[in-house]
Amino acid sequence: MALTVSVFGQNKTREVLTLEKNWRFHKGDVENAYAPDFNDSKWESVTVPHDWAIKGPFNMDIDKQTVAIVQNGEEVATEKTGRTGALPYIGVGWYRNQFSIPNFSAEKKVILLFEGAMSEPEVFLNGKKIGSWNYGYSYFYFDITDHILADQQNSLAVKLTNRERSSRWYPGAGLYRNVRVIVKNKASIDQWGTFITTPFISSELAKVNVKTKVSGEHLILVTQIKDADGKIVATDTTKTLYDNEFEQNIAVSNPKLWSPETPYLYTSISQLYMGNHLKDEISTRFGIRKIKYEAEKGFSLNDSVIKFKGVCLHHDLGPIGTAVNTAALRRQLTILKDMGANAIRSSHNMPSFEQLELCDEMGFLFLAESFDEWAKPKVENGYHLYFETDAEKDIVNLVQATRNHPSIVMWSSGNEVPDQWGSDGAKRAKWLQDIFHREDPTRPVTVGMDQVEATMASGFGAVLDIPGLNYRVHLYEEAYKAFPQGLILGSETASTVSSRGIYKFPVVEAKMKQYNDLQSSSYDLEACSWSNIPDEDFVLQDDKPWVIGEFVWTGFDYLGEPTPYDDMWPSRSSYFGINDLAGLPKDRYYLYRSRWNTKDETLHILPHWNWEGREGEVTPVFVYTSYESAELFVNGKSMGVQKKNMSSPTNRYRLMWMDVIYEPGTIKVVAFDSEGRPVAEKETHTAGKPYQLVLEADRTQLNADGKDLAFVTVSVVDKNGILCPTATNQLNFNVTGAGTYRAAANGDATSLEMFHLPTMKLFSGKLVVLVQSAEDVGKIELTVSGKGLKTAKTYITTIN
Ligand code: GAL
């Protein structure tokens, strides 16, 4: 069935058709696949957003790269297997679809918008190539008015090409973000033509500056500002065009300010008239908020100094790959909010619109990044191939499409670009920064720098609005003195590695530590040769007012870059996440939470207490807590009181009992308030044999839209309900009713089980099942079973 744009309603001045359904997809190149009469009936039928590679299978030969990763300090080339996730993203893929525009006339203008296409999209309409783009992360659009066939099916074909050795992580493949057809009048507001800023704010009044680029003649613009309840709080009408731009300054009294704690949003309704005729109407959400970056003082939002408690995120969503999904993004942000995070960095590329909208609504500050390479390569077929020709237009689109999001408070023009070396690099940094400033004079620009010494010498770091340091905690002080800005951002921090629920002995700090099982220890003392444990960043954040915050690498594990096992198969996803690939918190989650979430109590004990075979051996116990001190008991015997102290970074932020001797039973921690009164306690027990499955859905009600997702955490417990922390049982999933099984993940970076198949092993006693709503209202039943285990069921309803 072909899609149809609905007929223009009486007052409807524009229609947006999201091309989600009825796509045909084919992996591999096909001659004539762009031809309107091409027979695609044998092609796979898919919905977009779509990631053609996420169903695998994993294969160590895919994108195998025999390279020395120079930025990791490697000098000798070795064979890297899972660097880009070992999933089949390389090659050509074709997508085809059709749409029609009834009542199309000479008055109309049609825009075809891609919110991201991986990669090198070539777009054909009715057999003709109408345009192409290179960068897979960019948003871009074409005016297709002249190619539209009125009252008939228009045939759309998109060819995508992914080259090997083009990425340092899993980039995904295909039409992984939305594709939209926008039908409007010729006399209309330009695509991304609205720019709203709030240059003056007091408690009584905000000046809302609205710039609106338009096409057409004899135009009048009416702008209404609505508050969050939909009440009109201000209106302004103008006829004065400056070239093709209207500019309005609109007073909003008693403004409610946007912040992470109070993410208050206004909406601007722009109505474009020609005489008495309404020609176009769009609405733009924005926030009223003030940002300032000041030497020595740091970053302030609405006149209060705050630090970025941020995480870096790659764009993949674990088991569903890169296909953008609002429910999956919201779940990530919900988890991060509970941790106390207030900021996100979209490393190392343009964020999805969906993610920005959620950050506006939920209250996250956003550092929007653009590139991982400039003119000098990191990988053979990386962005350097396009830098000279494309960098400007890629930045222009990034800024124009996203600049009304109050969450965005800083841009980043690059990450660890090899251009940090040499004099051309500083010039490029200035060139890019000037483009950002031209498009948006309200936000500063940073670059994540790892070659800190080179950037001090070359002037590269001095050029930037905000010098961002990636790792290199030992150089913060020197860089602060050398750079003129008077502040430093931890643009990328920590890169501590760990596997959820896995603990290694002896418990010692280590760099690039490898184990035979290809896992890393969750005592959170292991990092890379270039990176560090979280505590070392905390010291800088706490002691230096000129350090304006940090973005931890990373909030969640991602596909690809399995350091410290880059050259060891079957590692295929990262160990850096504070949460694993399934979104389950690792112990580190509680370390950050104990510092960042200042409202709620954190009291977390590690490791688990199932150490058969370690009886009598030293098995240290760590407690991550918001309290200053605590006492530990093993089977009722006190192991003494520990108090946070300044003797070392770890002693400052963790409570550690290093000499505990393992005996099965119960460990209990009792935390004390500042007066030494016991105020909270937690216990961990040795578990018996796996007995029963337990399900816990993050949401029990989904939208009946065919896209919504529930994330169901599956654990296995013993007869007494105690979590079995080492269980690896193979489980099976069955979904019936108004939904389908979408995927599962267990967070094991070495697992080669496919996410989309309804079976998976537990990892450290847990995994997560993703259930997707259908378009019907009803009830979904998820059944999880495993040999020798009591089966569990859970129910989710779908609503309109
Ligand atoms: C940084 C880089 C990230 C990631 C990280 C791993 O140098 O910017 O993309 O590779 O290291 O520690």
C-alpha cells in the first residue's frame, strides 16, 4: 500500500508526512534500483528508522582493522576485531518508498528532510538523482518541488554506502533517523528559519528575540508566545522585513526560567500572512534561560554557578542499534537523572532531534558535537575525506536545526582531532568556531583536546572559547595557566573500564589490565593508559573553581571500541559505560550517584557475596555512599568503621574495607550521619541455587503506536528471593497480545548472541528484554522461561 499525504485542511498551511512504513530495503548494490518501475517486491519490507546491521550476525572479520591506534599511544599495528562492533554495516544498501501529494499546485513547495542517513546518501526521486550528502550524522534537506508528480505516486529511492575503516565505533547503517516530506506554500517560513534567543532576563521581564526567515512577498508575521499551559502570554505583529528576515523583540513578563531542575518550556507560534491569508504556521518550543561563562567563576545558568555533571553518549541504543527510538532515549535519560547527571555530550556527532527534545523536557544541559576528524585522518575513510568541502554546511545544518533547544549550552567543533598538531590546526579551529558564531552568537565552542601540550604550544587551545581537556588530569593546572580563558572543561573524563557484576582479585589500581575471560573488574580501579578512575576527576571538580564540569566517558556502554580488548575476539562492545549495554547500572553508577544526586540517599555495597572457593581469602568490600562514614559487618562481626578522608582520591570518595576475609553469609553496612548516628543500612547475602525468574518492567503502559518500548529487567533469584549474582542460565522469551518481542541484551561485551532472537543467557544474574507495542490497544504478555527455573510472566497494556 502506498502512502498518501492527507489532503490540505481548510486552515492547514503545511503538512508533514513522516515516511515510516512501507519501505523496501535491499543490502547490496543493484543496477536501476532508482528507476520508478523497478520491481522491489522481493526486497525486505522495513520501517524507518531502521538499522540494517544490528541483526548481525557478529563476525570478527567485519571491518577488521590492522592498525596502530595512534591516539591511544599505540606504535605497532595489531589486528583489531570488534572495533566497529563486528556487525555487518559495511557496503551498499538501498531503500525505496512511494508517496503522493494530492492537490499539488504551483503554489506549493515540497521539502524532503533526512534527519540522518548512514552514510553517503544519494537520493533519487522519480528516477532522477536529486541530491547527495556525505556525512552520515548530518541532518539535511532538499527542495523537491520541481520533481514532484502531481496526484500520482512519487517514487523515492535512497542509496547508502558505508566504507570499511570509516569509524572508530559502531556507526550503524541505513535510514536510522526519520525521513519527512514537508508540503507547504511557496510563501512560507524557511526550513529551520526561526531563531529564538532570550538576550535579556530579569524576574519581571524577558526579552524574547525571534528572527524568522521567510520566502514570499507582502508578508506579515504574527508571533504568539504560549506558556507551558498553552496560554498566550504575548503577541507581536510585524511587516518589516530585513532582506528575507523578520526580527521581533517580544516581552514576556514574570518569565519562568528553564533549568535542569525546572525544565519550563514556552512555545512560539509563528503565523505568516499574505494580506488576510494565512500562508504558513509553525510552532517552536524554546526556553527562557541565561548562560554565562566567566573566567575563574565558571559556568552559570540563570545567574547560579553550576558544574556539568555530564556523560558522553554515542548514538547507538545497544540492542536496537542506531535506529532512533524515543522510548529508549527517554529510558537512558531517566536512569541518568536518577544518577544526578545534569548534562549530555553527543560524542562525537550531531544528536538526534528526539534526544534534544527529551533533554529540553527532562532538564539536561547539552554539549552538541560535530566531528571526530577534521582534515587529518584517524581512520582511513573517516570524515577527513569530506572535511574541506563539507564542514561548513554540516555545521550550518547542525546549528540551524537545533539552536532553539534551551538544553544546548555549548557546541563542540571536534574531538581529539589530529589537527591539534601543526599550525594549520589552530587556523581550522578558528575557521570552524567562526562558523558556529556566525550561525549562533549565543553559545561558546569547545574542542575535546587530548594533545594538551601540543595545543598549549601551537595556540590551538588559546583560540577556543572553552578549552576542553580529554583526560590528562595531570595537565589541568598547567593548561589553566597557559590558556587565556581562565577556565577548563573536562570534555571527556574517566574512561574507567568495568563489566557489570564481575570482580577481580587482587584488588589493585591498574591500566590496560586484561583477564582471560575478557572482562574488566567492577572494583572500578581499572582504566586505560591515557585515562583514569572517576575519583581523580572528582578531586579537580571539587577543588578547582575554574574547572567547569565533566563529561564522563561514557554514560552507557556502546557497540564497538572494546578497549582494553581491542584486539581480542569476541569482545565487541565497550567496557567504559557507567551502565552496561542493556542499560543496567554497574557499580560505578552508585559512585557517581553518591556525589551527583544530592537529593537522595545512596548506599551501595560491592562486590556480590557469592565467592565459592574464595573462603578464607581476602575479598575487599567497597561502599559507595552519600554518607561520610559507615561500619561494615560480616556475619555480624564488625570490620570497623571507615570514614571518607583526604589521604587519597579513592579514600576521599569511597569507603573501602581492604582486608575482609570471605566467608559465605551476610555482609551488612550501617551508615552514619555527620553526628555519628546510624541512619541507613544495606545487606548483601550469599545466594543459593537459581530457582525463579523475576521480571520488572520500567513501564507497564505503552502507547499503541507500534514504536513504544518497555524495558523489562529479568533477574534470577534463589528460593529465598536473593539475587543469584553469577547466574548465566539460558532464557527464552515469548511475547503475545498487543506487542512484539523486539530485542534483549545482557551487558556481556563478549556475547555473540543476537539481540533480536528470543533467547539469551543471563550475565551476572540479569538481562533486559525489550517489548514493543503494536498499534492496537490491548494487553501484552511477556513470558520468560529457562531450564529448571520457575517461569515468570509480566503484563503491559497499550493505550492510545
Ligand atoms: C577518547 C576518545 C573517545 C574514546 C575514548 C576511550 O580518547 O575521544 O572517542 O575513544 O577515548 O577512552
